[in-house]
Amino acid sequence: MNSENSILVIDDEAVVCESFTRILSDKGYKVDSKTEPYEGLELALTNKYDLVFLDLKMDKIDGMDLFNDLRKKDPDLPVAIVTGYPSMDTAIESVKLHASDYILKPFTPEEILKSVNRIIPQKDIPGTVVKPKLAKQSDWDPSHKPILFHEIAWIQQGEDGSVRVGGQLPNFISSKMNDLLLPEVNDIIYAGLPLAGVVLSDDSRIMIPSPLSGKIIEVNHKLAVDPSVIKENSFIESWIARIEPVDFDKDLQVTQMRNATLLCKSLDEVKGYLPRLVELGCIVNCANTVHKAVSALIKEKNKVIFIDAASLSDNGPEYVKIINQEVPEAKVVIIGKPGSELEETFRKNKILYYCVSSLFDKEITDILHSVFTSIQEDEVFESCQISVIPQSIRRVHITNKHGKKVTLLVFGDLLYNNKDIGYILVNKLVEKSFPIKVARGINHSQPDDSTGRKIIVNEKEKNDLIITLLAKDNNKIPGQIYKEVETYTNSFGSDARIINFVIQPSNDETEQLTFNNMTTKAVAELIFNEMTSKT
């Protein structure tokens, strides 16, 4: 950077312009600002600025319209969008118009300077660190730690402590994908609940769960412009969001590395597909004898073995028998020659998958899904008992292990004593021996109407924690939860809290909480953890 670098700020709030001027002038930049949008546009077109900061929400003109006008006459001028009202639509449009950055209000001086340093080359200022201009969405750098997986979701740790999260889609899903539902910046995500959704050609949806809890600080809007990018299953290009984790070490406990053993005669025999396994996040231990393979399998948590049948000649079926005997829980995948006479012999043994080598590249993601995921969609969370008593739950009260009196208030016909989220929650509380009272029926009121407020006020007098649960369409991904916390002093003079959970219902039903098994369990777990926590 040098003293000739100039920056223009277009924002109809004078206080914002003053903030930019103060932050940037102290670092030696020449700063012009305009609160009149059209004057700002004229200034941007008549002067050679190194960067323009443009607000999207202005009274006289929509900032995106102004950006469009600017781009028509100057396609190369660096423009950083500034907004207090982020949305997926504006983020997508910003990417299409080649915005250099997308900054949320309220911003900090560090965020502004970081953006400027990334966009404008740095030079000629004593003590300034020289950094190359980056063409990527952010200057995020991955750590050298392995990719970790939770079902079809993956996480990649960054050097700055944030984490990129994505989904590895098997071919049988990605081949039918029509659209991709993405989260938004500043969304709070909870482990096990949906991070994103894949809309298939028959309008059904596959949810990609978040492996961890935290705040979304960046979304890969390339996926919104071109959802098919996620089909590439690239850790560099296909990530969904960058998250600032809340309790990373705890969330790591449900993730795994994809360790696999590969039995082959030599590495030359598998060079056609071994690199692809590694690219997809597998840590492959190669063995050239069955005894080494068995030894490797015993040591690994993942008992997954790929057998290169083509290089093992007629010995392959016998090796599978040995593996079945020594490691009966092993998941065996055979990669055989097209038209091999040994295929039938292999299938007489216990194997999970048989793939012809020429089709391996096409089927590889389906194979990895089969051997590494454990989703049981046929699992039923429902009581078989028939009862004439209403099964809807309107209230659950417990005294937890920390002596806290806790009440869950359900607004609407959302939870049931005999199935799904309510069934899992009540059974978990009973299994842990919490003193529990379950009130049947339906609260037809809302937390913010007169009846709902009376219900909450009545509970405030005798509880240390109140949790409210409400289903509301906020145009989010089904199963995503918005959490709000309030504090108050109860009748005992103690500090108490109210936690309000607003959950996005499934599209077809506004009152029913019907999700896939993973989301159902995750919602129940989230409520259970809040009810039983110490704070």
C-alpha cells in the first residue's frame, strides 16, 4: 500500500461513513465518502479508486441496483458489499457481480482492515506485513489434520480455529439432485441438526447434518450459484459453510477418520483408484499379504478392507475366508476384473460390496457411503402400546441432578408421549431416573399471546429454567432451530432463565415435527441436554 491508494465509501448513514474514514485514514488511505447514492456512483465512475465499500440498504436506491449500474460501466473495480441485512439472494447476486467481499454490520475495525489488506496489494509502508492478494472467497487456511466425518458430513479444521463443513454425497443421491438448500451467515447450527438439504428430482429431501454446534461465519455461495459443484466432493471447492465452533472437542467425539485397509500385490496394481480414495478423505493402509491386512484391520476402529482381486489371482477368495474368520466384523469390498470367473466364488463368502474395476470410479462414493455410514432409516421411535389417553405433550417438568427445577412448555401439537421426539425425550429422562411429570394435551396458544404469556408467567414463579418449544415457518431448512435466551429472577430470588426454541417444521405440515431419524434424535438430544445441564 502507499499514500496514493484511495477508497470510496457509499452509505446513506453519515455515522458509517465517518467510521470507515476514521479506520482507514489512520492506516494511510485516502478516503472519500458519499451519503447520496447517485453522487457516490458518479464519483466511483469518474475517479480511479482502488476499492469501493457499498451499502446494500439505502433509502433512495437499492444498493444492488447501484452495484449493477456500476458493473455495466466498470466491470473490474473492486467492490466490497456492506450490509446489516444479509440474505441468500443478495449474497448470490454479489457473487455473480464479482464482489470482492461481503461484510456484515456491525463490523469491527479489524474486519474492515482485513478486507482492505486482502483486496489492495500492500507495499511501501514501514512495518506493514506484505500479503499476496487472494482470489478465493476467504483467506482461510486448512490445518494439516485429517478430514473427519459424521455420516455423510465432513469437517476440515482451519489454522484460525474455524472449521469448514461439507457433505460427501454418494452417486445415488447426487445423480438425482435438483437443488441445494443452504444455511445463512450468522445462523446458529446444532450438532446433528440439518446444515443443508439436497432436493431430489422427486422433490424428496436428503438432509446433510452438521457435525458440530456453532455460528456460521461464512457460506460457500458458489454452491448457491451452481449447486452441482457439491457433486464434485472436493474439500477445496464443495464445502458448505465455515463455522466458529462452540465446543469442538466435545463434538469431535461423534466424528471418525475414514481408515481403510487395501490388500493388493503391489501399489502399481492400484494406482488407478488409490489416489481417488485418498482425495475423498480415506486414510489407506496398504498391505501386500493377508496376514498384514488382518493385523491392520484388528488395530483399526473401522474394519473396512478393499481387496484388489485382479492382482491376487486365484488366491482372493481364500484370503476373504481368512479375513472372515479372523475379523468377522470386517466390511469387505472386492474390486474385481470385468467378467471374472471368480465373482461367484467371492460372493459365496461374506462380502459387503463387489465392484468391477472399470466401474469403481463411478461407484466409489456409493461404496464409501455403504461401508462408513450407519444411518438406520428403518429405526422406529414409537411405542406399540395402544392408549385411549391423549398422547400429545404440553408440559414436561423435572428436577435435574443439579437441583434445578426445569419445565418444558410445548406450544402446539408438536410432541407425543408415544412417538418421535417426545418419545425419545421422555424415555431418556426416565432412563436417567429424573423425577418427571408429563402433562398431556395441547397448548393451542402462542408464547407471545395473552394466554401463552400467562402460562409462562405462572411457570416463572416455580422454576429455575423454562424451555419453550414452538414450530414456525422461518424459511429455514426443516429441523433447524433458532434459540433465544432470557434471564429473570424467580420467586425464590434466584437467577433463572427462559430458553425459547423455534423449530422449522417440515414443509408439508406446519404443526407436525416429522423428520428423518438423525434429526429426530438430535432435536431430542438438544432439549434433553438443556433440561439436564447445570447452568
